Amino acid sequence: MAHTIAASVSFHLTEKPFVLCHDYGTERTPILAIQDQHASLTLYARDCLAPAEQLTFARELLAAATAYAAAVEKYAASLT
């Protein structure tokens, strides 16, 4: 029998959000860290995930973050 774990996370930014990529070169997979006043999130791939799959996910994450930045810029411009 297969087991599935599902999760949903909301991360509401406050005044001082912080984003950092921990780059370990060729030693291990990188870690993306998002921190705020009362919460933190780390994102990394387990060793069982093939490097090609990690790269595909990283590119999808980049595309989504780029779209998010464009949407925030549009929203911010509408307030001025």
C-alpha cells in the first residue's frame, strides 16, 4: 500500500522577509531559505531526486518567481 503525505503552507510576509540560497558547489544540493519574523522555510532536493529532475524543478521555480515579481511590480505601479 502506497502512502501519500500532502501539505499546504501559507507564508505571509511581514516587514523583514529574507531569502538566501546556500550554494555548496559540487558537494551537495543547494538549499533555498526563506525567513521572516516568525517563520522560516527551507527548500532542497533529497538525494533520491535525480539531478535532471532537480534542475527541471529549479527552472519551474524560477519561472514562477519571475511571474510573481512581474505581478508585484504591476500591483505596486497601480498604487502610485
